[in-house]
Amino acid sequence: MARLPRFVLPGYPQHVIQRGNNRQQILFEEQDYWFLWEKIGAAADKFQCQVHAYVLMPNHFHLLLTPLSEDGIGKLMQYVGRYYVQFFNGRYDRTGTLWEGRYRGTLVDPAKFLLPVSRYVESNPVRHGLVQGPGDYAWSSYGANALGNDDPLVKPHPVFEKLGRSHKARQTAYAKGFATPPDDALLSRIRDATNKAWVLGDTAFCQEVEQQLNRRTSPRARGGDRRSAAYRRATGRL
């Protein structure tokens, strides 16, 4: 079965993940992290994507970013993947694939989910037991978003900008959101939407995306009525 095209709307954020093949380690030394970080930044500039949050983990990385063109994220991920594999294979005297396959991603409802997804991304090292708090991990956007550290890779989203009137106020408000960990339902929703390539948003947002792209944005309920207009629209039979 052919893969459906990804949900992409220029100007709307996406959460994407790229993992090492069989979850193998892709980052070992500081130079590896710096090279990947630099290539993400170069690709973001080249293909007009704004990165709002990121984390570079030993065997995968997350990005929360907004493309300004329909093919921006795809080109960014292709660029980063190609250059990093060349670097990695040469540095560690290896050949062959490094990634598990296509990156996974979900279109994000900015009003409801941009900040939760941003915190989800930056809390990844804590959930994996690498550090005690997000501020203890060097390779994420937490330092920029919550502490005001300079990070040229990070471009604040308008939703983040509305957190306060000053840089300090926005950072303080954003950091406070980490005091209450997300519940399991939210974590599962973010993971499922990203891994299965569905849209992460409320009902109104999903309906808006369906109207623009003429596609279902969530899985069909099992045992649904295949004679319904909704089903026929989703399968191109209406």
C-alpha cells in the first residue's frame, strides 16, 4: 500500500522525530552533537523552517518547527540526514544506513498543543533518566526558552511570545509549566499522533485541516458505517 502524503500546512508547526536504525546510538561525542545541531540550523535557514524546540538524544532527535513552504520540512530532514550520515560513517569508519527509515511527524494545533509539545520535547532527557531536570541537559532548547540562553537555532513561536510582555516574563511563564508533569493521557496522545502521523489538535482544528487537505486527520473508529458520507469522503468515493 502506498504511503499517504504527510499532513503539511505552511505556517503550522509540526513535531518530528528521527531515530537511529533499531534505536542504535547516533550521537557519541560532543563533536557529533555540534555537527548535527549546526546542520539542523543550516537546513532551517536554507529551507525556510523556524525551529521552536528541539532535543538531541543519544539515539534520536526531536524537532518542533514551522515550515514556511509545503516541502520545507521534508527537504530539511533529507539534508540533515544525508550530511549527518556522511559525517558519522566517516568518523566511525562504518557504512550503511543510520536511520530507521522516514522521519515520523504530526501537524500540531498551535493554540492548544504547541507549548505542551515543546515541553514534551525538552523533557525527553528527564523521562529517559539522563538528567534530573530539563535545565541539566545541554542539547535542547530549554536553555533558550526557559532560561534565556542564546541559541541561534531557536525562533520563538507567536504562541510563546504571548506568554508575557518581556523576554524574562515569557521565560518565567514557560518554565513554570514544567512544575506539573503532563499526565499519561497527554503523553500518549502526543506519541500516538507523532508515530502514526495523525493530526494533534482539538476537534475544530482537525476539521479545519480536513477541509483544507480533503483527508481524515484521525483514525476511523472500528466498525464504522462504510456507507456514511464521511467514510466515502475519506476514501475518495464521494
